[in-house]
Amino acid sequence: MSAVRVWCRKGAACALAGVLLFSETAFAVEVAPHRAIYDLSLAHAKSSSGIVDAKGSMLVEWADSCDGWTIDQRYRLTVTSDESEDSQVVVSFSTWESKDGLSYRFFMRKMRDGDLAEEMRGRARLEGPGAAGTAEFTQPEASTIELPAGTMFPTDHTLLLIRSANSNERFVTRKVFDGGETEGPSDVTAAIGQGGDPAAGGNALLNHRGWPMRLAFYAPDAAGSEPDYEVGMKLLENGVAEAMTLDYGDLVVRARLREIEALKPNC
């Protein structure tokens, strides 16, 4: 999703692109640019939430623009309450990230029941691998924030997760900035499970080794021990997320892969 990496924010806003400092391993990730469609459904909801159903869809495109990676994600979720009332959230998240992981542009729009709920736009730059940087927002209002040393952007973080999994790392913690928070980067802790052999037959994009992962996202400067939200997924070595769960605490949404196709480089 950005395998892309999937980013999901509390309140059912989601952005997928997508989890050793920078060149800590020589393993090269061969990304497969692709378009994937996922069906969203209710996996679990706490009784206190009043939620009885949830369904929708998510589209993720991870494309190669030659000078960088572009991620386009569209997320639509309808939640039904125990009073038979429906509420719909629609999120669009588009990003461009240079292949050296140092430059980043982002745009996010969230609609709730047809009304604009939130909009973010801006760009960010790191001074070098592992170095500090800055992020400049033009929406919701003009502002500039500092990014501490060690901050990563989403696609670079996803590639790091794949390299770490291939090197048998089991826990990876980094600060990740995706443009969804004006306060700064989130702390992301990933737990990586045992890798499995490639599946035989079927779509060639899915015939790759993969690892189960659980990512916990903590809000910037969070004081508590509980994550803001969590994402579980099976991430393949080519960047494809084969399956996902989006855990918002009161609500857990399952994402099942319905369709996937390869994309050609857009140079």
C-alpha cells in the first residue's frame, strides 16, 4: 500500500504506500509497481462502540515515476450503528517520494457523510540519510515543523521493513512522517513474524516470499502506552500487501485482496 505501506489513521482515515538506519543491510528490494483493490468488512467491534457492521473498499496504486515512487490510495468505509444509522468516510491520499528517501510531497482529503472533514497538503525534505529535516504545510494552513534526525518517509519505511524481515530482524522502531499530522512524525513499532515460502501458481505478483507484520502507530509526543491505531498485514518481498487488518481500538476492519495488476513505469 505505500507495500506498499499502509497507513491508517484513527477515525477510519487510511493511507496505504505503506514500515538499522537506512543502509543497514545490502538486501535490495525489487518493488513491483501495482494496483490493488481490497474489500473492507467488519472483523470485530466492541459492544460499547455501538457498531454492528462496516463495509467498503480500498484502492492502492504504487507506481514508479522513475525519479520517485507515487502512492495513490482511496478508502471508502460505511459504518452502521446499532440504531441502523450509517456513516460514511471517504479518504484520498496521494504522495510522491524520491527514491533516495529524502524528498516527499503529500495530499490528503477526508470526507465524512459528504462533507469535507479534513485536508492536508505540503512537502518535506530531509538533509541527508538519518539527518533532520523540515515539513512545510500549505493546508490546513501555512506552517513549518521540524523533523528530528532519524525520521523516515512512508515508502522508505516500507522498504526498510522488507529489508529487515529478509535479515531476520523481529522488531523495528522508527519515526515516520506521512503528512497526516501537523504535530510531527509518528513513532511506529513493527513486530515481524516468520517468513513463508512463495505460493505456487496464481497471480505472479503474489508468488513471492512474505512475512506477517503488526505495526503500532503512536501519535507524536504521545504520553500513553497505547498506540493510536495498529495495522496487521502480510507483506511480500515485492511490496505487495496480500492481506490486512486495520485496528482502530473500538473497531477492527479486515481488508481482503480482491484484484491486483502490474503497473508499467511512468517515465
